[in-house]
Amino acid sequence: MGHSRKKLDLTGQRFGKLTVVRPAENIGERTAWLCRCDCGRETVVPTNRLRNGHTAGCGCLAAGREAV
């Protein structure tokens, strides 16, 4: 059974190094967002991972690609 809650609009909000650009295609049943990292890369992240802090960047810090 689907959720009856109103969908959040996270466009323009920041989560760590990520800024939400626009909604993306859902990942399974989860709403997802196209996000731009401070390093310039884009990534698609589900709402729950943004809001709970599990995804705060594109992976650039771990890969050593952080913007200077």
C-alpha cells in the first residue's frame, strides 16, 4: 500500500556538500533527487539518505577529488 503523505520538495536545500537540483526518477518506490556536489559532480540520492545524513556528498572526499 502506498504512502498518503504529501511529497516533500527538497529543491534548493543543502545536505552536507550536496545541493538538491530537482526530482529524479524514483529508485524502486523511493523518491530520489538529482543533487550537485560542491565539487561539481551530480549524483542521484533517495530522500531518506539525504534527510538522515547517510549521504552528504558524491564520494569526492573519499576519492580525493574535493574541489579546491
